[in-house]
Amino acid sequence: MAAIHGLNEGTLRIGSFGASSSIYLLPEILETFRQRYPKIEIYIDEGEDKEVAQWLLERRIEVGFLIMPDERFDTFPLIEDRFVALIPNSYSLAQQLYIDPAQLENCPFIMTMAGSRHQVELILKNFNVKPDIKFYVSQILSIVSMVHNQLGISIVSDMVLTKELLSLYPNVVKRPFKPNLKRSIGLAVKNKKHMSPAAKAFIEVAQSVWSDH
């Protein structure tokens, strides 16, 4: 049956953005996919979310993790996430249960250069907030470490901040925003009618894996 459906061999190129999909979502999906379809070669291109969308349009990749909705593509929902503020515990904002985005005005700020940079920039723009951006950083571990060392505040994805990670940085306080800054993450293809068997199988595995969370 695998041979009939084209799953006994071949390749699949996937687009992934930042820690959210590359570290949190992908590993579990790939583990299950590899068990079921061991002969499918997987290539993963990583960039910002808007780069992943461009790669889909250019057909450089067949499947991409995206922020939904996006009317340019056929999409398949996976998980709901939210953005949170990472704050040094010495800052007065760390004493609040919730953060108003307007409170970030002129605050020392660490801007992510990873997959969610575009989304963070949109948040600041939509709330007409201009923090004092001191650093541009690509890696989530570097951002958390810099907040730990009192160098500024950052906005990051909540789902990449595991308890194990935060326990290593006791000077870091995580606070949700009010209003809640949610986002939906899913998989996207250019046209679901033209998906390869491997792409269809990957999406089915991804949805089955994350429906249990």
C-alpha cells in the first residue's frame, strides 16, 4: 500500500520558523513520521514566518509552518499559542500579573530575530508602542539569558518557555499580556489538491500528534 501511494521513497521539503515550530512542534511530528515512513527524506528550511510563506509561493518548499489564517494557502490547524513578556525580576513591571503592551513604551527591549520577529513587530505597531530596542538576537536561549542579566524586556512565544528552561534563569519573570496576544499555528500548502502523498501523510501525522496535546 505504501508503494501504491508513493510513500516507500522520495523527499519532502518543509519550511519552519524559529523555536516555536523547529524546537517545540517538529521533533514529535518527525519522530512519528520517521517510524511510519522511514524511506522518505526530509529537508527542513528555517527562517522567519514571512520567509516560509514566500518559500511556499516560490515552491521552494511543499509544506510550511505558518501563522493562521493566511488566505494565500490551504491551511491545516495545529495549535494555539500566545506571546508573553519576559521581564527581569528587578523591573517594577515584574510585580504585575498582566502586562499592558503600552507599558513597554521606551523600555529597554531585546528584539527576536528568529521566526516570530514579524509577529512581534506587528504587536508593537498595532499598539503604537516604541520600546528602546537595545539588542537584536536570534536564539531564544540568548534572549532568556540576556533578560536574566537585566539587559531588557522581550516578547517571545509562550510554548517554547518550558518550566525546565525557566528554572535555570531565576531572575526571569514571565507575564501574559492583557489583552491576550494569541496566535494560531498550522501547516500550509500552496494547493491541497496538488499535494504529494508524502506531504499529505506529514500533515496527517502532525495533526494526529498535536490533537492529543
